[in-house]
Amino acid sequence: LGVLEVWLYEDGELTVHRLVDDRYEVRDRSEVLPALDLKELASFVDADALQSAQVCAYVDKLRAG
């Protein structure tokens, strides 16, 4: 499909895969959102929690700085 950047969540970690030529390469950071802390964001992913509560907790963390 030519998606330039794909994020995968697996085993508690987010990984960024960037399309280069005709294949995907793992990157340390998103080129779309380079200032985003992927480890911090991944810490708010919890399959057993309510998604809306997790989003609110993440937004609160971002606002707190």
C-alpha cells in the first residue's frame, strides 16, 4: 500500500518501521512525530484497561510535562 511509516506494538514495546525504497526498516524514532517518546507512550498501553482511561492518563502526563 505504500504506507510510509508503520508502528507495531509487541511485547510491551512500540517499534517504528519506515518504508525505504520497497522495504521497511526499523527506526529508533518516528519521522512523522520525531519528538514522541515511544517508550513513554508504550507504557500507557494496557489491554486490560479501558482505552479512554489510558488516553486520559497519557494526556495528563503530557500536560504535566
